[in-house]
Amino acid sequence: MIIRSKAPLRIGLAGGGTDVSPYADRFGGAILNATVNMYAYATIVPRDDDKIILKSIDKQVVEEYSSSEILPINNELLLLSGIYNRIVKEFTGRKLSFELITRVDAPPGSGLGTSSTLVVAIVGAFAEWLKLPLGEYDMAHLAYSIEREDLGMAGGRQDQYAATFGGVNFMEFYADDKVIVNPLRIRSKFLNELAYNLVLYYTETSRLSSKIIENQSRNVSTGQTSSIEAMHNLKSQARQMKETLLMGDLDKIGDILDFGWQHKKNMALGITNELIDNIYTSAKKAGASGGKISGAGGGGFMIFYCPGNSREAVINALKKFGGDAKRYEFTNVGLNSWTI
């Protein structure tokens, strides 16, 4: 028997950062994101030899343990260990024996929600294997709780819900971990045009998002006005983006992205740098009407809206920076698990 699952990565289109505590708890957050056909994968192969084998294809790391109810989480594959520990504690109450294999279509620190999406995929594989009674909200919240509470990893809430639900979603975030996912019914021609015009550019750099997020959270906790105002504006941006996509007024998207980017840079130190600023300026000179960094900032993927037929000109202009424009399509399917 082989159990597999996959969960899609996401592009954050608007409101990024307003899902992070304490801002979301105090003021309420709003984000608009869309999943793409790039995935995190998990495979579980049950064993009967009282062993647990954890394997990350991306990191080329294999860890082997004698089966136990608790695995160490000070290892390189702490995400995998932490998920197993929670599954045993909350659902099975007994040790398991298995091999867990993971891989992701994008590198860590790239801004597409790779870590959280991987957690969702692994949780989905365990749920499929053990027949756990988890709905979509349950699955997403469990993934969030493992990552943020059990493992103490800084971050927001959008990625787990995007990976679980899939599609284009307007998400609202409130105190006490309350999340409302509003799926948007975007006409196919508008979504196709958005995918054609929106360039997904990998800067070939990565960043440690937790440091940026910790700075952002500290700014809210200490009442730094410029940071809080920036987040208010990003929440407004998410609502603007929702209305624009639903109405198909795509010419406004670049301006909405640019509006958000100008404010996002004020949320915390480290969101932008000289390379990112130069890439952004070059893209706009080549015809992009707006763009942003994907995720917390500091590196990874950027997106640019290229109206009309400016897409190729923008891609050519960015070649000098050594990055790569990635091919993708939007997907409306979230977490998917199956048994062979």
C-alpha cells in the first residue's frame, strides 16, 4: 500500500501580511490569493519493522528512527517529525511504523508558501492513511497549529488555507484563529488573461521569512504607526483586488499591485533590498504596470502585471538579473490525497 497527497502552492495577490498576529487579532486581516499548478507532495509507505524513515528529496536528507510515540524536533526534518508527533498525540495514541517521502516544486524561502503547503500535504497523507475525520477547515487549522504552536515557527495563516481549499480565495482573519475562506467565481476568460499577463519571476534568491515576520509583528505590538497604517492599506488593497477580478476590470490590477507594494515596504525592515528595487524598476520601464514580492519579502518570487502585449518585453528586461520567469497556470483544486 502507498498513500500519496499533493497540495498546491499559492501566489499572494493582495493583502499579504495582514494575516499575521497580532495585526489580524486586533484589526482583522484580509488577503486575496490564488493557487497554481506547482505542488508539495507527500508519500507514506507503511512498514512492519518498527522503523520510521523520513526522507526529503529536495534537501537530500534521510533520517531513520526506531518507532516511537515522539520523534526529536531538533533535526533537519523537524517539520516531518513535528507533524508525526501531533498526529500520534491527537489521533492515534500509539507509535507508527512507516516511510515518509516529501518533495516540493519550489525551493524553501521562495515566497509561495512552500513550508506551510508541505505541512498540509503531509497532514493530508496521514489523514488519508489513518482515515482521520478532518474537513477542510480542520485540516488547515491543524497544519497552522503544528507549524505555529507546536514548532514555534513565525508566520501567517493564509498558506495553510490556500493549500487546503485551492482556487482563488478572499480570506478574512480574526482573533482566536478565526478564518473565513470566500471562494471567488472568476470568469474563465478573466482568469486566463490574468495568468497570461501576470509574470511569475524567480529572483534566484531566498530569504528567512520568519525574521521579517517577527519584525512586522513587533512593529504592531509596539504601536509603530507607519507599519500599522501600511497594513490597513494592504487590507484595503485585498478588497480592491477582489472587486476588480470579479468585475473583470483587469486594467486596474497593475495599479492595485503597485499601491500594495509601496505600502508593504513600510511594514518591516528587510522586505525589499537593492536587487528587488532594481528588478521592480526595470520591469516597470519595460511595460509592467505594477507588481510585488511574493510572500514576506526579502527574496524569492516576484510577480508583475504586464498589460496588453508587454509580457515578453518585461521578461527580456529581467534576464540581466539572472532570474527566471516560471510557467504556471491557476488551479482550482486544493489538497488531494489517494491510496494505491
